[in-house]
Amino acid sequence: MATQTLLITDDPFRNADIPTRRKLAHLVKSVKDSGGTARIFSSMHVSGGQLALYSGIAAVLRFPLPDLEHIECSHHTWRGKIKNRGDNLR
């Protein structure tokens, strides 16, 4: 897995939707199993509040990404790819 450190707020783990919680738990386990770390931030703390402004989840990758300015892709296309990757977490 490309994720070195996973940053996530605790809000999604309190989600009433059980499949969503399972996906997140699987994601955290996958990161840890591949030698990464997962940091869960309280939404009551300033750091968790700041992370929540960026969707509540972020990652530090093991390797750099190419310069995003050179990638020609619309916002909606990226959102679709991210959603599809999340569907594969089952």
C-alpha cells in the first residue's frame, strides 16, 4: 500500500452506517498491515477540526506524486475515481 501515514478524524467511526465503518476499519488495518501508521484525531480537538475541513481523512504517501498541475483531469473525474477506490475496500 502506498500510504505511510493515514490521518482520520473519529467522526466516521461513529457513523450509523455499518458498511462505512467496516470500510474504514479495513482501511486502517490495511495501512497497519503494510507497515504504515494510522492516526485517529478527536473531532473535539483543534487538529481534528482542521482535518475535518479537508473531508476528515488524509494520507502521507511513501513516495511523491507527479506534479498535479500537469495532470489534465476534471474535479468530477477525480471524485469518481476516489469513490470507486473506496468501493474496493470491502
